[in-house]
Amino acid sequence: MSRLGSHSLYSCPACGGGLWEIKHGHLHRYRCHAGHDYTEQELHLEKNTEIKKALWVALRTLEEKRNLLRKIAGREKEQGLGTLHKDHLARAEDISRHIEILKNIIFSQQPKVTPATQKAISR
């Protein structure tokens, strides 16, 4: 691979391996040891997809943690463990604020649906 191009700073979206940058005039391609191959535009789109997936996983994980903390806090309240109950509820509320921030980030990346695009979609 080193004869074909230089090692880049990017990882392969398909397998996570390092990508090599191969230049053909003005065209730049990226290829990993497993043979996955991307143009710059394809790599850009794949990286966008990776980011979206990671953000959705982070959102789901934060929501699960918040819900678990609320469940634990409820059990602690029933057991008369007021200090632990309050601590876990406060942590759950902190996570709720992070969830809202992450949702704003995720949904700001979504394409906006205008009446014209909605009409085109429903055809």
C-alpha cells in the first residue's frame, strides 16, 4: 500500500482500519488493507453516517442511564434512603439536560422538510 499512496489520518468506515490516500492527478481516493475504497466525497458521506449513528447510540445510552437512575431513586425512596434518593434524582436530571442538548444537535443535522419537499415526498 505504501507504494500506492500515503497513510492518511482517517479510518475506514466499514472496518475501522487505517486508510491510505491514493492520488491520481486531481482525484484522491482512500483505501484500507481490506480493500474498501472511497472517493473523497464517498468518505465524507460515510463519515456523516458514522457521526449520526454515534449520536443516536449516545442518546439511547443516556436515556437508558437516566431511566435506570430514576428507577434506583424510586426504590431508595421506598426504603427510606432519602439522601441517596435525592442524589440519584439530581444525577438523572443532569442527564436529562444533556439529553436535550444532544437532541438539539441531532435534530439540527436533519434536513428541514418544507411544504414543497413534503409534497414531493408524498407523490
